[in-house]
Amino acid sequence: MGAEALRALLDRVRYEVLPAKATEEKVLAHVPRDVVVTVTASPVKGLEPTLALTERLTAHRFRVVPHVPARLLRDDTHLKDVAERLRAAGVDDVFVPAGDADPPAGPYDGALPVLRRLGELGRPFAHIGITGYPESHPLIHDDITIQAMWDKRAHATYIVSNLCFDPRVLGDWIDRIRRRDVALPVYVGVAGPVQRAKLLSMATKIGVGESTRFLSRHPSWFLRFATPGGYAPERLLTRAAETLTAPSAGVTGLHLFTFNQIAETERWRRALLERLG
């Protein structure tokens, strides 16, 4: 990948963080104001930690994208209250996945009904993101995830891909959604320079498919990934260069999964930008 193209992607990053106790302090200490921060939501803790952290970070003048999983919403009134609360905080961008709560907290078992309801509420957010799965979802067939993006395309403004460690798989997925006439811009999900144990643990929990299982079944690959000099975000970006920079791909930026190793992620990004001149 040419330096200019890689710099452009690194300048259009989003940092995904978890709403833990120390997250606000870490963001304030290490994240520039021009980097978008996305805040996940836990099926165990519910939406409140996400909403509260979003409000605090927007008060610090960050552009924040909260996750609003459909399966955490209790009913239409809850959705309306969440939308009003976020708008009052100045939020104009939300990410709406189905979520992992089982059973759902209310009537929404997927993202599409929530997206439709937001339309009925007057489209309170200028930007709405939906999920894409370059690798197989552990519970949902690939054909269904592609169809779901088609069904949601009129209600959303962009796609965020889940983690992928294989440039070929990533390229095939982008080709497939474009052939299906899903034209929404894509933020490619990339694991930051995180510690290997934390990465694999978190990847398993959030449903990354074949990469994690493959690594566990192939010790030599696991060794390459786990040891110093193994997995490196810039190597993945370089190998995916043709896919990420092709105009037909519609890749608009990178979505970096920090796993709350926020300082390490920003140091890596700055160091790479410096090396690129």
C-alpha cells in the first residue's frame, strides 16, 4: 500500500472502546479530538454505562458513536427515550447492531425493526451504522448476513465490519456485498496492536468466526500470531492494500478495536504515521 493511501486510512479512524471504569480517563489522556470514539454496550450491564460514558465524552468535545443494540431495548418508549437523551447530548451518529442479549430485553430481536422505528421517529440521527461480517457469524449463515445488509441499506448510512485477520476473506466479502448492490461505505474493522491473550479472549466473546477457531486448531499459525513480530495491524493493512484502496470497494476508513488498550493503539497509529512521513 502506498504511503499516501495508508495515511488517508489512518487519518479516518474510529476507536472502539468498552465503557469500563477507567475508559473516560484513558480517552481524555490519549485520544485526539479528531478521532471518533465508539462506545460498546454490554448485554450484562445494559445500555446505561454506554449512554453515561457517551454523555461525558461529548461534554469533552469528542465525537462519540454509541452502540445501541436492538436486543437491549425494552420497548418503543425506551428507544424514544434513548434517542432523545443522545440527541440532547449532541450525538448525531449511532451504531445499531442486533446485540447478544438472550433473551432480548423487549420486542426487538434484530436491528432492522429498530432502524424502521427510528425512521418513524423522524430519523433523529444523521448517521447510522450497521454490522457486516467478513467472516462467518457463529450463529447466522453468511447468506442471511448479506441479505440483512440489503434489507437495512435504506435505513443506514454506513457499515462497520467485524474483525477479520485474512485479507482474502475481507476482499471476497467486499466483492460480495458490492455485487449484491449494497453500496453503503464501509469502515473496515481491524484489531489494534493489542496483547495477544486479550485479543483472542475478546475475539471469542464478540463472535469472530473462523479466524479464532482456525488459530486454535493450527498451532503453527497461532504461534505466528501470538509471538512478537506475529500479528501486526500494518501488515494486515498492507496485504489488504488492493482491496482497501480500490474505488469500487467503498472503504471509507478504519474501525480500530482497541479492547481498551487505548494508549497503545494511539501510540501505534502515531508511530506509523511518522514512519510514513
